[in-house]
Amino acid sequence: MRGKMRIPKRSEFALVWTTSAFSTVGTRTLGVAYPLLALGQTQSPTAVGWTGFALAVPVLILYVPWGLLVDRISPRAVMLFAEFCRCLTVATVLVAMFFGGPSLAHLIIAALVEGALWGLCNLAETAMLPSLVQPVTMWRALAKSEGAAHFASLAGRPLGGYLFGAGSYIPFAMNTALFAVSWGLFFSLPRTFERRPAGVSLLHDLSEGFRVLRRLEFLRSAVRLVTLTNLLVNTLIMIFIAGSAGMSSATIGLVLAVGGVGGGAGAVVAFFREPGRSILRVHAWIWLLALTVAMLGALLAAQGEAWPYFALAFFLTGFGGALSNVAIRVAEVTLISPGELARVVAVARLCSFGALSLAAPLGGALVTWYGVTGGSILLFAVMLIIMGVSWRHDGLTPPMPDIPRSFRHSYRAKQALRRAHRTMRTANERVRLAKLIVDTIEEVVVGGDADMTEAEPAVGRLAPAGSQITGQSLGVRFEVSGQRGCRCGDCASCELRSRPHPA
């Protein structure tokens, strides 16, 4: 066989999907372990803040350059490089812990590298999807990826805290092994990549993602809407945390984790039901319902505990966010050429993460000025205005383009074709069985004729239509020949042979 045998596309996507889920678990555990280790080494809350900032800031600075890099280099090579460097970075922290370290500078640099390489690996996975997944099943593949991200995030943060409590070195040892395994698994992916030509200038290539996104109405509006709603929900999270005085830490963690559960549930629904044309409007309605529930919880806080209302609100936002994320990612993969995909996705993610960075100070300011109740009412009012604008004008919530819907029709046609093939195979098998039965009967009849002719030549034989005597029981016309060519029909031999055969 010429060349190297290639694994099926379904296995390739399963490999990328599984490895990405493990990588996300590692990122979430490190997002907890790095600040906790900084606090344990320095006993300074400021060090904790700088370490958390180091994990988040590379996304804001490097996402667009990383998009250009992924569009120019093989995504497989990018993922191999990113996983190897992440493994090496975590290993340096682990080794330093056995020698009394690491220092605060070491931790901040390691956190910067981890945040930067996570964004690079995330973009490379997105750019690799069109070569691994058939268009008719793209929405199912992206639903799997979205669900894995939500469940990995849900499990990663508690796991990081638990492992660090069991031993400060355990989360770093686990992630060293996890990144090493991921790096080894990515070697199984094929080397399929066409090098794309560079543009007229580096600045032109970097800004190409903004220009492409501006030309695509649905994606442009989706990024605008998702940025606003992400800002609102993360501000609501800060309002809830600021007003959680008197609650146990377990209750606070449970309420915040419900959002991840809602995201997982939304991904499951998206897997079985492809995105509809009005997905952005559904997204806006879900957000309005969630902020209404949170406002009611803040208003009723004086009469009882408000955390169940906030938990329901976070579940709804996670559920709606997963549905819209799958639809937006399907539109990205199907509407954008592979040579520009990573840069456009980088611009979209940059807007979303920018909203996350603004949510914390905005939530603190709202609680300071208006309190928990006033802040919740203000967020509801803003979302109500957004919903009113989207109801009057489709510019904020345009329908999803027709290309993903044609994929849905193609998928259904493919399923119908498969059913037709199964029906044809069943019919062919029945025809072959009937032919076999007929052939067997003919062999038996011909064999019986031959035996009768050899034993008694004068025995009656089948004859064509128009012969002298008709058998009543079989309804077959046949000719009777007597002994020695007798054809009188009066002798005993003729009378015996002319009797109908019993049924």
C-alpha cells in the first residue's frame, strides 16, 4: 500500500475533541492552582491578583496575531507546539516546587505562557474542524465541542481546588502528564495543509479578520449581541457575589456552577436539534427571561433567600449561550474561507473576552451606587431596551443565513438515501431468495421427469397446451401415451394413466 494509512475522519475529530476536553480541564485547574500557589508562596492578595491577570491578559493582546499565525501555519503543527510548550511550562513550576520555589516572577511568566498558548490551541482547533468534519454533520460536531468545553470548565475549577488542597504539587504534576499525553496524541493527525500566500502587508493581514466580519451581517450582529449579553451576565455574577454576604461558600460555588450545567444541557439540545433561523432572537429572549428572574430574586431577597432565583438565571444564560454558540460557530465554519477563519474567530473571541474583563469593575460600581436590587433592575432595563430594539429592527438579531439550512436538508436527504438503500438491499435479497427457490423447484421437476422416463417410458409426460387430456387437479394439459404407442384410450393402461393425480 502506497503512503501512510490515514485514520477515518470521524476518529480524527474524536481525537481532537477528546484531547481538547482534557486540555480545557487542565487550563481550568491551572486557573485555580496558579493563584493559590502564589498566595501560598507570598501570602499576598496582590500576588493572587497579578497571577490571575497574567492568565487573562494574553487573550486580549495576542488573539488577533494568533489568528494570523494559525491561518499561515498548519493547525496540527500549531497544536503540537502549543501542547509541548504548555507541558514544559508546567513542568518547570513543578520542578521548582521541590527546590523551595517558584518565585512570584516565575509564576507570573508561567501564567502568561499558559494563557497565551491556550488561546493559540483554541484557534488551531477551530481552524482544523473543516478538514475533519463533513459539512452535513458540522453542527453535531460543534455541539459536542461546546458541551465538552462546558463540562470541562464545570469540572476543572472544583478539581483544581480539591487537588491543590490534597497537595500543592498534585495539579501541576497532573497537568504535566495531561499535556504530554495530548502532545503525543496530536501526532496521529494527518499532515493535510495547504500553505496560503501572504497578503500585501502584515498590517493588512492582521486587519483582514475585522473586514471579513464587517461584511457578514449575521456574524457581525451575533458578535455585537453576544458581547452585550456576556457583559450583562458577568456583571450579574459580580452583583450576586457582592451581595452574597452571609451565604456559605458551598452555596456560592453551587450557584455559579449551575451556569455550566445549563451550558451542557444546551449543548445536548443543540446536538439533537440543528440551529434555527431565529436563533439570535431566541438568545435575546432567553437573556431577558434570565434577567427578569434575577431581578425578582433581588426584589424578594428581603422575604427570603435569593440564591435560587440567581441559580435559575445562570442556568438559563448557560443554556441559551450554548445554543447560540453552536449556531455562531456553524456560521463561522461554513461562511468563512479556511484561509481567513482563524483571524475572524480571533476578532469575535476578542470582543467576548473584552466584555468579560469589563464586567468585574462594572458590577462592583453598580453595587456601590445602587445596591444589589438596583443593579439587578438596571441590568433588566438594559436588556429590555436591547430586546425592544431587536424587535423593531432586524439589524441586531438577523436570521441565520441559508447555507447551514442547506446542510440540514442535505443531512436529511442523506438519511433518506440510506433508508432507500436499505430497502433496496432487502428487496434484492428477497428476489435472490425467490430465484433460488424457483431454481430448486425446476431442478426437482426435471430430475423427477428424468427418473420417470428411465423407469417407464410409457408414463405420461408434460406436453404443450392443446394436448388431448387436461389434468383436473393440477390444471395442466398433458398428453398420455399408452404401451407400444397405443393411443386408443379404451384399454386399461390408458384408463389408468388418464386418471388425475391426487392433490
